[in-house]
Amino acid sequence: MNYKKIIIYFVLFLIIFLLGISTGFLIAKNKINIEKDEIYSKCWEKARNQLVKTCKPPMNMDKNFKETNFYGKIVKINKDNKQIIIDPAPLSNGKDNISSLILLVDDNTKIEKIVKKSEEEYKKELDEYHQKYITNKNLKYPLQFSNLSANFDDFLVGQKITVSSKEDIHNKEEVGVNKILINYQ
């Protein structure tokens, strides 16, 4: 009978011991995963901040540099006056000191939009390219996007556009525009 009690106690001890080890292992495993996620998040945030800090032009611009090409997001459209208000991206000097800019569109402003070609059209161009490339290695690879002519009615709030202005946009609230390209959305 003593042997039975010893065996029962031993089995109970073994079960409790194994439960303790498995519970400890699960807790440690979860803690390691949480620590990995925290480390990953901290590293990602640090890399992102470093990238934002170094988002500067590749060369030193002289102070008299005229910025006439820029990118922005349409905030408001005034169809009566043919004006578009945009939130421009940071300029080439790396500064984001223009909160909004009014684009004055006139009859001489060229408006285009970037559109994606249909799969059939693009496949056809690729096939033609591969056939001609055998004999002419200087061919340009076909692009999946093309520029189409557009008009003022094609603008929508929220679209991203690339602009070529008539004058430098530094310290301006409004500028005349030569060309606007509606980026592929």
C-alpha cells in the first residue's frame, strides 16, 4: 500500500511538474514574440524617422533656384474661376512651408492624365517588342501607362497631380500653370 501511495504521488508530481514546464514555456514564448514585435516597431519607427530627416534634395540648391515643377494633392476645385487649390508636397529644399497653393488654369494650360493601358493592348505591345527586339536591341521597353489629353472637368478632389508652373512657387499663394498631369490613382 505504501508503494501505491508513492506511485500516485510520483505520478501527480510528474503531471504538475510537466504542466508547470509547459505553462512557463508558453508564457516565455509569448513574451519573446511581444518583445520581437516591440523591437521591430521601434526599429521601423527609427528607420522611418531617419528617412524623413534625410529627405532632402540630392544636391545643394542655390538660394535663387526657381522651383516650377512640383507635386501635390487637390484640396478644392473652383470651376467658376478655373482654380485648383492643392496641398503641395515638400519642395526641393526639403521644407514643407507651403500649406496650400492656388493653381490658376487658363486656356493655354496643357492638361493630361496618366491611364493604365488595357491588358490586351499592353500584351500586344509586349509581343511586338519581343519580336522586334531580336533584330533591334535599342528599342524602348513598352510602358504600361500612357498620357491622354484631359480637360478641367477631369479634376477631382483628392487626386494627386504633377504641375509645371509659369513661375517660381516659393513664397507664393497662387501661380499660373503651364501643364498639369493627373497621376494614375
